[in-house]
Amino acid sequence: MTELLSAGLLTALIAGFLGGGHCIGMCGGIVSALSFALPPSQRHPVRIASLMLMYNLGRLISYTLAGALVGGLGQLLIHSLEPVRNLLSGLAVIMLLLMAFYIGQWWQGLTRVEALGRHLWHFLEPLGRRLMPVTHPLQALSIGLIWGWLPCGLVYSMLILALSSGSALHGGALLLAFGLGTLPTLLVTGALARQVTEFLRRPLWRQLSACLLMAFAVWQALPLLGISVPTNH
């Protein structure tokens, strides 16, 4: 179980980094707002950095909370209905494969999953708008807490992985790892952000990354097929 959790955390971290291009598309607007909402005389690098850090801290808190809630739900389901364990594990494998197809740009159907969270987002999005423009770190933290619930197919894939973990602690850790993986792309700005995004969107890089996720999905599927996975003790 320890080896599986470690591999899951690594996969979540890598998935967050590989999905950086998608994150820029989803959160780029709010990131730009954090940089340019301040009057020109107050746009000091330290001030902007504090807003960016607090926004991302709020986002990570929401991710972790969502992962813990879903992981706890998985724990209840598995303890109540033992056969559900394999079902959830199989679903996690499918979602990892869909994520790989999305990152590899072979199939974009994962974006349809985002529709599941639109009703909640219609309620939360106006709350975030009321906090604009952002001029104080606490505002940035609050917006990050709200934007962490933005409908995102990659996040939902990680939530399925958290559900199959059967543990609130493990589920929270998985989503935290995913969120940490997204930080390099969302913390950089300007020309550097464009360079990072262009690199992440290169076909060869995306396809190699997708193959890596597919390899982990296959590794997770082996126990479901009755094939023992070697572990180090």
C-alpha cells in the first residue's frame, strides 16, 4: 500500500506539471488580474509575488480539502461494500488513461467531464468576482480558495484517484501533490510563462508525458487483472 501511495503521489505531481498548459488556459485570466490589478506605482515584484503565493495557497487548500472529502467517501464505500474497491480502482485506471489521452492530445473528451461541476461553479464564480480587483493578500487567498473549485477535467481525474485510495488522508495528499505540480507554470509570468507554456505544448513532450501516465495506469491495472506487482521491502 505504501508503494502504491508513493507511486500515486508521484503520478499526481507529474500530472499537475504536465497539465500546466491546461492550467494556464483555465486560470490565466485570474493570474493576470493578480499582476495588473494594482496601480502602476504599487506593482513591485515582492507585492505581486505575495498575491500570487496567497492565491495559489488558497487553491492548494481547496484541492486538498476536496481530495480529503472524496477520499473519505471512498473509505466509507469500501468499508461498507468491499467489492466497490475493485470498481473504484478500475475507474481510477480509466481516468488516468483519459488524462493521458488528453495530455497527449489524442482525445479531448476529458473536457466533457468538466460539465459535472458547472452548477457549483455558477454559484461560486460570482463570489470570486466580488473580490476583484485584488489588492490585498487576503483577497488573493480568498479567490484562490474559490478558484480551487473551478471545473477542471484534470482535477476530476485526480479526485477519482483520491476516491479509489480509500482514505481521506491519502486523498488529500494526492490532490495536494497535484496542486504542487501545477505551481511552476502558474507562478511564472511574462515571457518566461510563454516559454514554459510553449515547452509543455510541444507534441513530442506531450506524447512522451502521456506515455508515462499510461504506463502508471497499466501498472495500477495489473493487480485488478490478478497479476502481482513486485515491491521492495
